[in-house]
Amino acid sequence: MRSDSQEILLPWEEIDTILLDMDGTILDLNYDNHVWNQALPSAYAEKHSINEEAARSKLIGHMQEIHGTIDFYSFPYWAQYTGLDITALHRGFTELIQFRPGAKAFLNWAKAKKKKTIIATNAHPESIQIKNEISALSSHVNHITSSHQYECPKETPEFWERLQIEHQFDKAKTIFIDDNAPVLDSSKNYGLAYNLIVAKPDSRKPLKPNLSYPSFDHYEEICPQIKAN
């Protein structure tokens, strides 16, 4: 746990639905960052006979162009764009898939307290499947919902409207946790009562500074009850 950590006091007795991002919130973002920022440029450079820096520059440039759209998160889109097997590329580094600090204990606590827990992620279903095979994440939550089911990312109000129709949660009694500020802006604008941001989604990178939402690293900071677990 970070040395300057402070408990974020939340009225857990009043919260009945917990919405959670997956990558960088429940699972360590190091896995995704490695695949997309290291393995993909390397494989792309080899396939197209260019140097790795040129490959990285092209890919990151295109990522910036489509960021915030459903294509940004789509395995089929990137397979078509790069000519690579994106699913196979992800399967090559599954040893990096792991829970973030305190995440599993938090999910176990939430289940014991009969909270409704829903993973609300922009990850493509194939990404979810790979991570679930390694982490058994689905056994720790009530539902896993991908924005690809709704054909719109979490950055849009339509995502929250469709999630509400499917899962019927009370906004005033719902918390959402993510590592992406624009997504949290979207959930806050939709009217979710509690919105938190993860300060260190990637275990190999430093804490994010100057965050615009209450932030934490270890789940004990927002749920001290899990210390005994």
C-alpha cells in the first residue's frame, strides 16, 4: 500500500451495486500495456518489415485517432488493421495476468455482503475470455458486461443507459471504480452517486498525479473491512 494512503470513507451500508472496470481496476494493467505497447509493435514490425520504432509510432498514432471509440477496444478491428492474430498475441503473455492489490479480497467481501457486483468493461469479449481463463474473475462477480454488447464504449451516455436497462441499478446506491478519468466523467454525468479512480493501474508504473476523482491504490483504502480477510 502507498505510504501516503488514506482511507476513503464510503457508506457501504447504503451502496448495493458495485460497478467495476476490469483492466487497471481489478486486474493489473501491466498485461495490457505490455501486449499493446511492446508485443504488438514488435510483431507488426516483423510482419511488415519495418523497424520497431516506426511500427510503434504508426500504431500509437492510430490509437490516438480512434481513442474513445468502440474500435479502439476491438480485437477484430486491430486484427484487420495490423494483419496480426490479436487473440494469439494476447495468449502469449498470460503469465502477466494478475489481480491488483486487495482486489480479490474486496470482491470476496462484496459477495459476502450480498452486494451486486458487475464488471463494466470496454474490453473485447475475447480479451475477457482470456483473462477469465487465468483469473476465474467471473466466479467472483455477478456479471461481466462488455461495452461491445451495446456497440458503444463507456465514454458514451448510451452505454450507461443500456447497462441500466439490463441490470436495473439505483444510481443513488451505486459506486463505479475505473482507472480512466474520461470514463468516470461519463458515469458521473449519468448520475452515479460514487465515482473513484485507481491511482496505480499498472504495477510497473508510478502513481498517477493530480487525479480529478478520489483515488486509491490498495482496496483496503476504500474498504478497510477486508484487512481481516
